[in-house]
Amino acid sequence: MTAPAQDFHTRVEKALRDPQLKIALERTTGNARRKRAAAVAAWPDFEAARAAACAIKDHAIEHMATYLEMFENNARASGAQVHWARDAGEASRIVIDLCKASGAKVVTRSKSMLGEEIGLPHALAEAGLRRVETDLAEHIIQLAGETPSHIIWPAAHRTREDVAKLFDQYHHEKPEGHDVVSMVASARKELRADFFTAEVGISGANFLVAETGAICTITNEGNAELTTTPPRVHIVTAGIEKIVASTEHALQLTRLLVRSATGADLTQYTTFHCGPKRAGDRDGPEEFHIVLVDHGRTRMLAEMPEMLRCLRCGACLNHCVVYRAIGGHAYGGAYPGPMGSVLTPVFDGLEQSRDLPAACTLNGQCKQVCPVDIPLPTLLRHWRARSFRAGHEPKAVSLAITIWAFFAARPRLYRMAQAAALPALRLFAKGGWISSLPLGSGWTATRDFPKPPRQSFLAAIRKGATR
Amino acid sequence: MSAREKIFAAIRKARPERATPAEIGAQAQACSEAMKRTLPALDQDDLAALFTARASSEKVGASVERVATLADLPPAVARYVASNNLAPDFALQPDPRLKNLAWGELSPGAPLRADSALAVGIALCGVAETGSLVFHSSPEAPTLYDFLPLHHLVALDAKSLVLRLENYAAFAQRLAIPRNVNLVTGASGTTDIEGVLARGAHGPGRLHIVIFD
Ligand code: SF4
């Protein structure tokens, strides 16, 4: 279960009434969109590259069993211990048992969305372990007692003013100033000692490389290596869909992943980890564990294999008009935005999360920016259709759709009904927009409806009217 | 059935393997080749110039200088120490090529610590396309030298430069697989507050590269 059983509509209303949220989201996603656009513009064949990236992931998915077996054998040969988990609970239990076996009291963690997906923060707290989030954004939201609201920028909902308040309140040494640089320096000081106190460091993985048995992390702060190198035990949690054939494929995908996420060519640190400390090594973990997690992925292999291509770059969030208006928390699951609306029903069940695929304008922006060309709008429509067929839609919605379908299948009747409705709707308009409608307040409370034209498009064409 | 067996059974049911290892290998190769055909052209005549341009670009933000030979590294370090008001003692990556240099007034014997001001190291190779330094961990190249100091100064052999990430992957295939491969592209940084870049998050705040021939 990744989403709390709270009403989606309540969360959305709360988000839409928060002007600070809108400012914070626009600053982060606006920066991301501009930088991605510049990076893509510098790669003339980017469209062909997306197709090639798609083929690289599809190849790994097509031969998933072969490559996972190869990965496991190579990882074991390097001294790594490989564990398998069917679901979130099993994955968390394996991690907690490993922590307990190592006698850990303090655990450092570098940002991993899979960790959020399997509920690891909660499981660590329940086990009485002190969890130290070392990624800056994760540190911010840990201080605020929140969950991530973006898969690349977990604190995208927080303005610099919010962060200043949190650091002033919680840091042992207050930041020297409230500019971004001073606050980053303050976090560096605050977390330094914990990197060396922790007995266990937990990371995710961006790729599992079959050819070598290494796992790859792509980060920028340096916290990941400080999380995985000094502690005695390094635990990796990764979804089985992260498998790729080779180091070359991993690096080729990284080119698109990073450009789509932050607009850089590479992030500061692209790191491959292969097994524990070796003879003569001065640093590195003594134990290296990899927990490979299914949690719905083998079901997706049959139902929506395209989604297994997802590189978790976040571009679809940054370009989504809905995400930009409501932010990540409103979605309720571990993954927000278009990709989250496709994934959350897999993890939590469609009945629980049917509102997510419904909250989409189907404008197709997400698919256009996706580095592996995932047909997100098609997958969202797939969930909508399934929800309707399974009878999860509220009665009023089902009834409305059934009535609409009746007219839609009878074009003459449809046009007559439309001709009657248009002038009536126009009565509610003020200056080109309708801001309140009887029975439609749910829609108009936070948005306006454009005043409809006098006659329908078809009617206008038929009359040969130009306007 | 164990979790492992159940997961493999589910995968094989959805995607039974029908190809031979040779066929799979050929497909993987074709995928890499298709990607290579989309890459923007790069000027391959002077890899050191290409590397320098990328590494010192605003996006990557490293500083780069060129010297004649590795023997010129100590004076380069001395200049860096002076211009950044650093103490003359620093942590030296335990690589024999570095240990054997004549360090003069400098004292390269400082232990690496959580708050080391400066560490001096040497890269295995560099990737010109991205301005990245590559390190393979070993007793002579511990991982933490790249992450703990505030200033990281790295010597890079111009002859070790490769054009693209694919060239590095091909080169690495001929070497033993190290515990850590670190591709380092610029000094540590974060955009976690409002998407604005700030340098020196948890890793080095400054990266200085000395290319030698
Ligand atoms: S669906 Fe595509 S755009 Fe969205 S996070 Fe995944 S890879 Fe990125």
C-alpha cells in the first residue's frame, strides 16, 4: 500500500488553496523544463535516440529472466548476497532483518524511490532504528515529517523560505544565511558525523548490470557514496525492471535519463558498485546485499510492459499541467504525476486509486517528453476503462457516461441535444468565462469554464460560416 | 516455492526465453549500435581540448589546467594551494605514480579525514564527451578520496582520454571489474532547493583537473 486511504479530492482541494505550493512547484519544475529543453535542443537526433533507448529497455525486458539470472550469478561471484522479495512487506522485512543481524542502531539512506514504494522509512522507524536521510531534499522532508512530493526533487513543494525555517529550528548550528549556498553548507555540517556513525547504509539502484553483476547509482551530491562506503553493511533495494544487459547500455540510457531529469549531460556521480570490500581495500562495506523486488512488476510484464521501461526521470511530472497545479502529495502514492497515476493502481489496487488515472487532461505532453516513449495517456485510459468495467466508478459518473454513450452512438440526436444545450450554457457566462454552474460547482470552484460558442463546430461548417 | 522461484516462474510465463545466448548478444549489440547512430558529432582530433571545454563548461564547473608531464604536478598543486589559501599538507591518493613525485615544500602525508581540505589524486581515464573523470577503486585508489575533501585536485593523463561513454565501456570490458567505478563529472552539487544549483553539497565543492602528457 503506497497511498493512504484518504480522499483524493480533499487532498487536491487543499493543494489548490495553497498559494505557496504553486510558487514552489513553478520554481522547481520551471527550472527543470527550461534545462531539459536546452539539453534536447543540443541533440538533433533526440527523437531517434528516444526510440533507441526504448529498444534498449525493451530488449532487457524481453529477456528479463535470462539477464536477471546472469546478474545474480555475477553479483554472487563478486561477493554480493542477493535476496528476492515478492512484495513490499517481504522486501522491508529482509532489509530490517539484515539491519538487526548487523546490530545497527543508525542507518543512513541515500534517496531511493523504491524504498518509499516498499514503505522502508516506516519499517525502519518501527524497528527502532534511527534513520538518517542524507540527500538534501530527503533531509528537508525528514525534518518536516513529510514524504517526497517529486521523484527527482522530493522537496519540490518547499520554498527556500520554508527550508530556512526548518534548518533554523532543527540544525545544531543554524545556517549562516538564508541563501541556498549557506543552507546547503549547513546541511553538510549537520550530516557529516552520521555518515561515519551508521552501521548500515541503504541505497537504491538506477540500473542492475547483467554483464558485471554491478548496480549503478546516479546522483549529484556525493551523499550516496558517503552512505554506501563507510558503513560495515551496504544494502541495495531495487525493482527487477532495473535490469540492463551491459555497462554500455546503462551508460547509453543514463545520457537520456539525466538530460530528461535535470538537463545535464551526466550528473556529478555515476557510480557502479560491485560486491563488498576486497583484499587490500582501504574502504568499502564488508557486506554487500542486493534485495530484488517484484511488487507487481511481473504482473505489469503481462498487463502493461511499456511501463517497465520507466527510468524514473521525472520529466512527465515537470511537464504535467495537473502535477504543476496540485503537487505530489495530492496523489497520495509514492510516485506522483503521470507515471505515478499509472503505477499506484498496480501497487494499491485500482479500486483504491481510480481517481488518479481520472485526474488527467490527456494532453499527451508526458508521452512527448518521456525518454523511453512510454504511452502514458494510453495506459491511463486503460485504467479508466478497467475501472468503468469493474464498476468502480460512482453511480452518477457511470450514469452520465451511459447517457452520453447513448447520444454519442446516435449522431442526429447528439447534435439536437447539443444545439439545445449551448445557448443555455451561454447564459451563465461572464466575459467569456463561466465561473459557476448549477450542479457543476465541483468543477467551477477552482477553475473557470470557457464560454461555449453560439453553435457547434459541425453546425458552423455545415452553414459555411467562417466564425 | 521460494520467492525467487515464484518471481522467475512469473517472468518466464510472461516472457518465455526463445532466443539463444548468441542471438541475445547480437540483439544487444544492435541496440547499442542504433543508439550510437543518433549521437551528435564530436570533434575527435583533440580529445584534451574537447575534455577541457566540457569539464570547464558552466554545467560541469570544474577548473582545468595543462602541464607538460606528471612531474609538473607538485608545482601545480603548490599554485592551487597558494591561490586558495590552503595549508600545505594534504591527503594523497596512495598511487605509486603520485607518491614518487618530488613534493618539495608540500607535505602530502596528511591522513584522509571527514573534513580534509584537500586531496590530490589521479584518474584512471577521462571521457571527453562529458568531461568526466573515471576512477576504479583499488588499494591504490580508495573511493573516499573522491568524496571527502572540500577541494579535489586530480591528475589526468591526456593519453588516457576516450571520446565517448561507449569507448569507456569497451575499455572497461578489458579490465577486471572493480568494486567501485566512479565517473566524476564536476564538483558535488545540488538543485534540491527550488531547482537552483549550489556547489559543495556532501562531496568536494571544488574540482581542479591537471592534464599532463
Ligand atoms: S514515465 Fe517516462 S517521463 Fe515519466 S518518469 Fe518514467 S521515464 Fe521519465
